[in-house]
Amino acid sequence: MMLVLKRVGLLGLLLAWWLPAAQAQRILLRANVANDTTYENYGPNRAFYNHFYFGYAAVVGPSASTGAELEYGRSADMFVGLRNKWRLSQTLAVGADLRYDHLAYYLRQNDQKVLPTPAQHHREYLALHQAQAEGFVRINYGRRGNAIGRYVDLLGWGGWVMGSTHFYEDRPGPNGARKQRVSERGLSYVRRWPYGVGARAGIGRFALVGRYRLADTFTGSAQARYPELPRWTLGVELSWL
């Protein structure tokens, strides 16, 4: 009997010590993962979103005069970049792009050619390697949920020509060679700071884009010798969403 009482008394002392400690515990932090503000603010149709994209745009329209006719279809603009978008409302957003741009003008070989010399070759082009920045205002329309949906962008852009190349190939080459390829870099007659405007219309990952170059291609001293090249490019973009 005494042994039972001692055991009960020891158990009671343990419970008396543990219960107040358990009752004294307090919740210091309570979090709801579903209400994570980072998750709610980032997404295709949320406050902020960014994604990579690439595209192709053909050079269109004539040169300013004879002497710098192009081979259309081959003359084109290829680019890849990162786009950032900030939503202001359900219908309005603003954004900015950074991209690498490779623009090539393939020159048609004829008797009127003057750019960059009257000499005719088997193949010849001017290539501009550019770093470009672009800002845009986006107008969204239609129901879309948390998706890019349908939109129209009005944009302005500017860039820096990191490198310029005049390339030509002759067949046959001199001294009995089957072909000769020449690449001239750092062209002094090409303007370094192009800029322009444009527009883009898209649905989800796909967009049609047109850009117009306001700046002249050639420097002031070269403008008297060379006709201005076409200012328009029209093409498509594909985004990694």
C-alpha cells in the first residue's frame, strides 16, 4: 500500500512540474504560405514579371537612292534579350528591355553600287553588333487571368554599336585561289548611337514587332557619299514564359 502511494505521489509531482511549463508556451510566429507576398506579386499578370525572348525581323523598304540596294530576305535583324514588366492596372503596364542585336545588310551587286565601294563581289554585307535598351507602354485587353494574354506595346529604343563589320567574298580569289574572304572591322563611317520607335502586338508567347530607326546609319562625313539604308524592320518574337 505504501509502495502504491509513493508511486502515485511521484507521478503527481512529475505532472505538476510539466503542466505549468506546457501551459506557458506561446506562439511566436504564425505564417500562411498561401499569403506569401512574393508569390502574389510576381507572375505574368501580377505586379512584376520578367522573361527572356528572342526574335527575327526582316529589313524592309528601299534605300534612300540608288547605290545601296539590298538583298531582301537575307538582310535582317536577329536579337535576344530580357524583358521586365510592371503592371499599373488591369489594362495598363510599363516595361523595359535589354538585348543583344545583330543587324546585317546584304548588298546587291550591280553597276550602280557605291556602298562602301563600287567594286562588285560574290557576296557582301555590312553587319552591326549592338547592345540596345528599350522602354514600352503596354495596353492589355480581354480576359486572361494570370497570363500574358493579348496586348499592344508602344515603344522607344536606343543602342550602342559595339562592333561593325564589312565582309565580302570573291570567287575566284586572287593568285589562283578558289575563293577569298575579307572582313574589315571597326568601320569609321557607321554611326555609333542608333535610336528609334516602334510597336508590338502579341498573344501569350508570340508577338509581331515593327521598329523604325530615327537615327541615320552613317556619320556626317559619309552621308554625302552613301545613300541611307532602309529604316524599317518587321518580324516576330518568341518569349520564354
